[in-house]
Amino acid sequence: MYDEIHVKNLEVFANHGVLPEETALGQKFLLSLTMYTDTRKAGKTDNLEDSTHYGWVSKFMTEFTKTHPCKLIEAAAEQLAEALLLRYPLLKGVTLEIKKPWAPIGLPMETVAVKITRFWHRAYLGLGSNLGDKKAYLDQAVEALNKTPGCRVEKVSSYHVTAPYGGVEQDDFLNGCLALDTLLTPQELLERLHEIEAEAHRERTVRWGPRTLDLDILLYDDLVMETDDLILPHVEMHKREFVLNPLKEIAPNKRHPILKQTVTELAAALSDDR
């Protein structure tokens, strides 16, 4: 649970819209924002530096909304929410509502609005390579993720030399894990990982075969989900020492959302079974 700071019905004159009169002449928009944060420190110190100043936030929202015109208010809301979360480090999430009181539809209507909630998420990723300059491939992946908009690499484990998994004869792997704070959805993150693998010339020819770079989403918050191309938590993570050992370095007390055991406990159980 987070504390909340509210800004309600901030008036901004901007040029969002599809119709020529909207883009050329502009119109009034009303912005309401809920900032999810921890106000405890600011409440104790009475120090502005320990808070997210609603006045500065309001000025930022005004300028951003004026200078980033969009055809759709859905796009305006998405861009502004992301900009706020990237700019203000104390924010864990936001709920943003953009109202359009003068929507030109030729019908009696008080307002039309879009309301979205966006949060930072913590993901844990597995990294592996067993072709070429393995360390360089892993380092490049970490750098690429850190440069991805809406992503911040927070912790990286040491790299572990591990025997290949799956019965295919090949060179040893170099494996590691990292903690990532991200605004991307799980599917968007998966697509970004595939892009980074492609940049490293990853070829998917043999299951569990050699590869220049292998990136897997192990955990995403405490989310449990299954789609055609993504299962969370990773279905094999609790069976793999080359995942649990580096993950234990950066998140020893993180609990598996299904098994309810910490990473440390999962690693110990796997070691005992050997």
C-alpha cells in the first residue's frame, strides 16, 4: 500500500485531437493525477527534498501536455504517465485522468475522459551465453536493457560458468541474473528481449542448443500468467541451479509466487536433491 498525493482538474490549453479545429485552435483539458509514493520520510523531516512537489509536477504536466500534441487522448495519457514516472524517482505509480470537456461530437455531453493507472514493476531476468565472447554478450545485454526506455537495471549478479542443460553436446555456459525495474508489460518486455537476442545474432535452431545470448523472464512482480509464448513465473526456474545460484545473489528472499519458497530455499532444496 502506498500513500497518495492528488492533483485535481488542472486546466491546460493544448492541441490534442484529430479534427483541424482541435489541432489548429486547441482546447481546454482537465488533468487529474494521483501519485503513489511513500510520504513517511517527508512527513517526519518536513523537508521538501524528501517529497514530490505537487507544484513542480503540475508545471511539468502543463508544459508536457502543451508540447506533446497527440491525436488521441489515450496517447496523451500514456505518454504523460510514462514521463512522470521517469522524471520523478520517488513515484512508484500514477493514476492519470485526462478530461476533454469540449469534445466536438455535436451532441450534448459534459465531458469525455481517459483514466489510466501505471506502475513501476520489478522483473528478474536470466542471462546466458555459450558462443563467442560470452561475457561481452552478457554485458551488452545488460547495457541494452539499461538503455531501453522505461527500464532501469538495478542489480546484476556475478557470472557463473555452468554445464550445458538439456542433453545437447556443447560448450559450457556463462549465466547470470539481473533485477530490472520496468514500465513495460510482460509481453512488451519479452519482445524487447527478443530484439536484444536478435542484435546478438541469436539463432533458435536447436532446443537447449548453443546460443550467443539467451534472455528469460523469470519473475515479474508476483504475477502468475500463461500465454502462448510466455509463462510466469518461468516454468523451469526452480529446477535450475544456473538460475537459482545467481538469482540468490541479488534476491535471496524473493518468494516464488506459486511455490511460496524463497530463492534461497529453492536453491537449498535443489542442492539437497543432488
